[in-house]
Amino acid sequence: MKAPKHPDNEFSQERLWDGFLTWFYDANIWKRMTWHGIRTLKLPLDMWNYQEIIYERKVDWVIEAGTRHGGSALFFAEALAARGAVGKVISIDIDASARQIESHPAIEFLIGDSGSPEMAAQLAAMMPENRGTLFLILDSDHSCAHVLRELETWVPFLRGGDYLVVEDSAINGHPVRPDFGPGPYEAVQKYLNAHPNTLNHDAKRERKFGSSLAPMGYFVKN
């Protein structure tokens, strides 16, 4: 039997997904997510989206700001290998103290500030001129100031068709952690206001599975 139509159905569905995300976050399920035993700290719905993006957009390189334990770097490396990509994962963190992977042939681990122009220049020098499509994921310091600095640093480095995800924009009440203060969501708003028509919001992909820890965080570089 089909559910009866209701004028508030769309609103009710949005509340349902927000409720799921709030449960997932507040119950700390995300802290117990692993990939081959390595912690990932991700939402599985986002992870499934990421591997589809890598395959469908023929991504060759992944730049990850925020290595933490290394589970997501391993996930990205295996997704690149599965599609026969020529590039690798470059994962950046301010320190390696939490990392559970010492080394991997398809991952370059770099230590440093993911928001610094020097780091962006270092990565640019590591890639060939004909590097193919790149997927950039920002998942380090979640303060608004830091994420905005990352966007100002990295978006000019992206080429048309490259993909960007700004993680954890769900915090500061979108819908989790209303007490956090300005974070990634607010940084994205500031960047888009200052640089209109630079990024195209991929809303369809972002909401494909109903919920995301990166609301207003999926973009294609114009």
C-alpha cells in the first residue's frame, strides 16, 4: 500500500533524515566506523557517494585534507585502484600521531597545514601537467576561519570538472552540534558570496541517499 500524500510530506522527509543524522552523530556511530579495521570517522552514505564520484567522473587523484587515522585515505586509494586510475591519494594532516597506517604504495602522507599556500604549491609540483580529474575533500580543522582559508587556497588550484567536498558542514545546527559555532557550512557561504559562479553545487549527488554529513558541501569546479 502506498503512503498517503501529505502536503507536508517533503518537510516530514527532511525531518526524518535530519533525525537519522542526529542519531548517527550523537550516538557516536561515526566514531566506530572503520575501513579494513582502520577508523574512518565518516557517514557510510557519503562514502558510497565518494566511490561513485571517483568512478563516474574518472577521478585520477584524491587530495584529502585531514588524514586522522587513515581509513578514508585507504578507502580512496582502493577506489582509485578499482577504476585503474593513474594517480594516487595525497593525504595531509598537521601531525601523524593518530595515523594507523605507516605507509601505502598508493598514498602519499604529508605533514603540514592544509590551508597554507605552500602546501598547495608542494602538491601542485607533485602532479603531472595532464593530471586528469581531481577530487578534493576538506576534512581537517572545522572552524569557519580555517575552512575558508582552505577554500581560498585550494579552489584556484582546481580545474574545471574537478570535484570538491567540504566535510562536516552538518555541525553548528545543520542539523548536529548546534553549540559548535561557525564552521564549514558558514565558510562555504562566505566563499560562495565572495566568489560567485566559481563552484557549482551538486545538490542531486549530495542528497542521492537522503542524508549527508556535508550538506551544502558537494561541488564541481566551473
